[in-house]
Amino acid sequence: MLSESYDGTWMALSDDILGLSDAGLYFTSFYFTIATITTVGFGDLSANNFIERAFGIIIMLFGVVSFSFATGSLSSIL
């Protein structure tokens, strides 16, 4: 859930953001960057721990690569 001190940033979308190390903050930043670049968005439910974020990154990148491959194949056929 959103923290009570929501300031409109991505840092308020994660429950465990205050207890993370610098590496954890960078990984969380990377997760939200990938979610933005792949146009998946943050959604109503977002990843709350390292394993969920890592799985989300892998799935998002796999989806982009698959969609790009399918679009390229269809373009070459046409």
C-alpha cells in the first residue's frame, strides 16, 4: 500500500523502500525504469521485494523482445 507520506514519486509505491541499501535502491530504480521503458507501467499492483522485481524485469524484457521479433517477422512477410 502507499505510505502515509506519499510525495508523488516512485519511492512511495514500494513498501520496503526505506529499509533498502544503496544497491537495493539502484535495483528498485532499475525495475521502475524497465517498467516505464517497456510501457508496462506501475499498475495497481507492483513488485515489493527483490525476487518479484527481478522476475518482473525478466518478463518485461522477454515480452518486448518477443513482440519485436513478431513485428519484425510480420513486416518481412508483408
